[in-house]
Amino acid sequence: MAKFDILEDLKWRGAINQETDEEGLRKYLAEHDDLSLYCGTDPTGDSLHIGHLIPFMILKRFQMAGYHPVILIGGGTGAIGDPSGRKTERVLQTAEQVKHNEEALTNQMKKLFGTENFEIKNNADWLGKMNLLDFLRDYGKYFQVNNMINKDVVASRLENGISFTEFSYQILQAIDFHHMNVNDGVQMQIGGSDQWGNITAGIDLIHKLEGSDRPAFGLTIPLMLKADGTKFGKSAGGAVWLDPEKTSPYEFYQFWINQDDRDVVKYLKYFTFLDREEIEALAKATEEEPWKRTAQKRLAEEVTKFVHGQEGLKEAQMITEALFSGEIKDLSVKQIESALKSAPSAETSSEAKNIVDFLVETKIESSKRQAREDVSNGAIYVNGEREDDLDFVIDPAAGFDGKYVIIRKGKRKYTLVHVK
């Protein structure tokens, strides 16, 4: 049986932007069963968001094809900060912040990649042991300042200025690639399109120190843009995080299910492990029956399951169905907070009130006349129950631990009323 062609698969998915030596990489893959490759992330925060996820999805594909992925947590470089994509200097973090972020990111990566055929390394283990003279003698002399200035990531910063600290970042990243190439047999680095200069600097260093025939390859992924030209990865509420405490599985699921028809096939290729046949069938369904949103549902299922597991997906689907049907009585307080985080909100006191007065005081209805009309017509639901009795009394302590009263007006219009 022919070996799975990972590079052709990545090309079909539109996931390759630049390669340093495609012919050499193909030759290496044809002649060797082993390929170790890495992608790095600096611990500048305690969670990745979905924009960060893109290169790690490529790394996961190599893992599934039988190759050996390595995640590099930048405990050393993270203390300095990558100038990529920035117009100003990064605020340096404390050692305690870096350590906390390292641990959080390590746990996230273990969840995504499992425990077999996978390693996590931290560049603080070697960069932290290097003194200044070793850095200058062993590595600094191999980097020409004029070449470093011409790298896109540095050139874009020259007008506003860049410190020597951030200027030296590409040397440190090059040292990482060289160290892992020599000590861990890592032959390839993957990164976003803004990492091209750092990746090529590492390959140049490997070839200068170990010989030009030493296997060392680089691959970058394209900048992800939405159909409207804006950058992928943000929602109305900001970044979409992998940490369920920052972005709940329900919110995460909703982000994917609400994607534009023009983008959904591209995202299926990038963010799921579905094969070409199934993705092409979903593309056809989107073209012929877009109102069913079949592709969006499949996308949301696959990515939510990958990041949050089957339990996270199950909860997201359960909350989605509860809101759609109006059967919200069995949702927990935490699930309600997640589900209605972006819904209109109001406040009320803990005292019981007549339904008409309650609707007007919380500004859900503009007048008592309109409130009476909507209640009488059966358009008002209190905590999931339709209430058409004008004498009904709402007791804020009656549901959701006395924290919330949930009013639904019509089919979908929810208001989360906070009990003060």
C-alpha cells in the first residue's frame, strides 16, 4: 500500500504557504520512515486561542500520518518576546507569570496530542544555561546584522524602533532549531507566515554549524483571512480561547456553527481531519442546500470534539438544543451563564413581582399595555415555562439558585435578568 502523501494532502487543504526545500523534503520522506518536526509557542498567555491553533493542526496531521511531533514551549524566548506582528515592544513578564503560562500551555498540548509519539520541550532548559560570552562566540558570529535587518519581522519595526532584546529573538529561535536538530533529531520546523525569517535563520545556522547536507526543513502556513477580508479568529466577544474557562465549549461550538458559507469549506479543510470525499460532499451540500447549514454543524462538531472532547461537545449540543427548543429548566447556573453571556441583560430585586410589572421594570417591554398583550398572546416564557396569566407572580428566588430569571419573548429572544 502506498504511503500517505502528507504534503499533497496539505496542499489540497490550502495549508502550505512557503517551503524551504520541497524537493529535499519529499526525498527525505521517501527514504526515511522517521521525521521529527516541531512548532513553538511562547508562554505569553495561559491559553492558546484558535488563531494559534492553525500550525498545531498541521503538526497533528503529521502525527496522525505516523511522524513525530515536538511542541516547544518558549520558557526562554518567552521571557523576551517575539517581535513578530507587533508595532511596539512587548511588556516583559515576571518569572512567575512565565512559569504559570508554561504549565497551562503544556496541559493544553497534552490534551490535543495525547501521550504517545509526542514530546514537549522547553527552550529554557538550554537557553537558560547559556552565558553572554558563549552566546556571542558560539552563535552571534554566524549572524550578519545586515541580513537580520532585512528580515520582514525586523524591517517592519525599524521605523518605530526595536530594542536589541527583541532584535536578538531570531538568533535565539535559530539556536532552538539547531539544538533540537543535533540533540533530538528534529528535522523540520512549522510556523505561521510571520515566522519565515526565524525559520530560515535556524536552517542557515544548522547548515553553517553541521554542514550543508544536514537535513533541515521549514514550512509555513498561510495567513488565515475570512471571506470579508478580516483576520480569522475573533468573535464579537474577542478571542476564541481553547481554555474552557475563558471560552466555554458552548461558545466555542457556536463560533464554528455561525461561520459564513463562503468560509466553511476552507475551515473544514484546515480544522478537521475529515477526508477529501466527505469534505467535498459537505461543500456540495452547502452549495445546494445552504439553509440546512450541514457543513457548519459538522465543522462545529469536529473542532469542538478535538479541543474539548466528547463531553464538551455533548454539553455544547445540549445547551444549543435547550435554547432552540426553549427547554432550559434543566440547565445549570454555569450553563445558563455560558449560554446567555451575550444575550441582553437586565437587573431586578429579589422581591416577587407581578409579571406585567416585572417586564416593564426590566425594560423587556416598553409599556404595560404591550406587556399585557404579549403575556395574553402566550409570547412570554419565564424560566422556560410559557406564562399567559396576567396575574402570574414572578419569584426571582424560584429558579437557577435565585441568581437569574430568564425571560424569553417569542421564539428566540432571551433576556438574562440578574437578581440583585
